[in-house]
Amino acid sequence: MKADINKNFFATQIGSILATAGSAVGLGNIWRFPTVTGQNGGAEFILIYLFFNVFLGVTCMMTEFIVGRNGASNPLRAYIKAGNNKSWGIMGILAILCGSLILSFYSVVAGWCVYYLYLAITGGVLGSFDHIQSTFSALIGEKDIYICCAISVFFVIITHVIVVQGVQKGIERAAKYMVPMLILLLIALGVASSSLPGAWRGLEFLFKPDFSKVTMHTFYEAMSMAFFSLSLGTACLVTYASYFRKDANIGKFALQISIIDVVVAILAGITIFPAAFSVGVEPDAGPSLIFLTIPNVFTQAFSPTAGYYLSILFYFLLVLAALTSTISMHEIGTSLLSQEMKTSRTVAGTLVTIFCCIMGTLCALSFSHPNIGVMGSTLFDNLDSVTSKVFMPIGAFATCMLVGWVMSRKTVMRQLTSNNRYAWSRPTLRTFFFLVKFVCPILIGIIFVVNIFFTN
Ligand code: PHE
């Protein structure tokens, strides 16, 4: 029970930033961002994404930090305290459910990354395109489905082991090593990829906008991407903010985390597109991009030795990125259950882990047994949709309403200024409250309505 004597706050400012950035930076940046950018035209999508990341993202992140640090407890209590009404506790219940459900399907993709890391080390990831394709089909088909289930469970258990160590010894220490390592690895891969012959076409795709291709759909995709990527609306940020120190500057933290998130996403783009263009792979290959196309890119674009080492680096990086995010998803349930059930983090964490292992296994099985799922989709897709289309928008919308309209201005200001430590100019404050009260809820409302009614 050594871990339970850990105090529940981050020991250092940099630790707080890196742990929260670790939650934001994940498969969303390295897998989803290049996929969506590839499908939405490139540079123009990135510019719109940047806009949403800064206006919607930073503002919503600050609202979650305000509720979290003001609550200084798990999301359930934090929402009740902020709203001064027990019914706000529903947000805490949604939060624990949302975090655990995301962890369940996310751990399946994270498990694939572990498997691909193993394949990369044993040389199994390089080869003809047919070989690469059959490896991936086997993994989600009947043949190797038990591997798929086992690695998802394995990933949840690794997450569990880190989380039960406590806030400082587990979460903060892991993030302090992993996030800088991840950025360094991405820079190394980005440099290697952009020095390939023909790589300039990939860079042009990423940095030369063509606004004639922008549609409403581009805006919608960019908004959702910013949402998922910054872990908004899941109470991950509320939970982590409860570990911030009293002198943490919430506005600065939100800005720094959003910058790290954007930089990692763009670095992932610089790693993937130049290499893809240099071997003639289409940028809109879709979600299979990193599991089908990237091994092919590594085989064709580099010498066998360079391809071997770079593929190991790449999948190692994905595992790291996924892990810093799954830790934050697991922590929501662990902190909530341990405080509400007055039990140790180990017992609370075990309950979360058992739930996520069962759901994760069912998600993995649903690829080869499509009857596991509802409305004609797999359970994997069901959980992905219900969390990103319903839970996340509701969480972010409710938090904006809470901070903008329900909490007293005095309480909000106390958090914004960290008890008068940091000054805010009048125009900046006005802009902040305008964004929180009107702009963000309306934008989120649009995302919600478009997602529910206009996409399948
Ligand atoms: N932001 C993470 C990513 O980009 C995903 C995530 C979503 C993490 C919700 C926590 C909560 O991969």
C-alpha cells in the first residue's frame, strides 16, 4: 500500500504540464490526425484545426481546469461543488463511464501498436504489400483474434500498474520520461522522412493551403479532431486539474498543452506524408494508414537496415503516446472510486481494470463476431461513436455552461488568477467569458447536432 501514501497533487509545474499533455497527445495525434488530414485536403485542414484548437480547445480546457482545481477532488465532487447542486453529479458519473469506455476500445488499437512493435523487432512488419495486408487482416479476423484480445488486456494491465503507483510516483514520473522521449523520437523520424527524395510533395501537401477545397465538412472534422485530441469533455482534465498546485497558471497551462498537442500532430504529419508521397502512397488511405501503409513506406522508402530501425522507433512511439493517454482515462475511474468507496487506489484501479479488460476483449472480438454490437456496427464502433459523438460534447458543453453561467464570477476569477497571483487584462477577461458563455457552447452544439443527425 506504499502507493496510497502519495499526496494527490503533481509535485512540479513541469510534471503537471507533461502529464496533462500526455493525456492530450495520443493515438489521436499520431494515428487519427494524419488520417483525417489526409482525407481533408492537407494544409487548409491544418489551419482550420489550429483555429479550433486555440479558440475552442484552449477555452474549454480552461473551463475543465477551473472546475477541477476548484473541486480539488474527483469529477463527481468537483461538478457538484462547482454547480452547488447534487444533480451536477451526473457529470461525474458520465465521466467515469466515458473514460472507461474510451479506454476499452482505445486499448484495442493500442494493443495493435504493441503487436506491431513486436513485429517490427522480429522483422515481421517489412515485406511485400500483400504480406503487410494479410498480417493486419489476420489480426482482426478469426485467425489471430486471440492475440488481438490478449494484447488489449495486456495494455490495460500495463496502464493499471502505472496508475496504481499514485499521482506523483506513477502518472507524473511516467509522463516526465515519456512525453519528451516521444517528441524527440518524432523529430528524428520527421527529419528522416523529409530527407527522402520527393518528400517535398508531402511537405507541400502539409503546408500549402488550397482553400477552394474547404467545405462545411472540413470545419466539422477539424472541430471534432481538436476535441478528441485535447481529451475534452471526458473529465480527464478535471481530474488532472485537481492535482495542480494552487499557484499553477491555468491559462498558461492550457495554452502550453494545446501548443504541445498541435506540435506533435504536425510532427506526425511531417513523419508520415513526405515518406508516403516519396513512394507514391495516397494521403487519403484512411484509418489503416499507419498499420498498412506505413510498414510499406518503411520497406520501400528506406534501406532495409534504416527501415528496420525506423519501424521499431515508430511503433515504440505509438505505444508511448497511447500509454500516456490511457493512463489519464484510467485515472478518472481510479480516483473517483477510491475516494467515493473509501478504498485504496489498488482496489479501485482493479475494478476499473476488470471492467475495461472485459469491454476491451468484447471490442476486439467484435471485429470477427459482428453480432457483438448494436445498430449494425461492431461494439468497437459503437463505443467510439457513443463516446465521441455523445459523451464528449455533452461533457464539454455542460462544463462551459457551468463556468459561464452557474459558478459565481468570484470563484471562477479565483481559479483564473490563482488567488490573485496572475493579472488578467480586462479585454482578455471579456473575451474569455464571451467564448465560454456563447461561442463554445454554440460551436459544441453544432458539432453535437451535426454528429447525431447528419452523420451515420
Ligand atoms: N487525447 C487523446 C488522443 O489524442 C485521446 C483521449 C481522449 C484521451 C479522451 C483521454 C480522454 O489520443
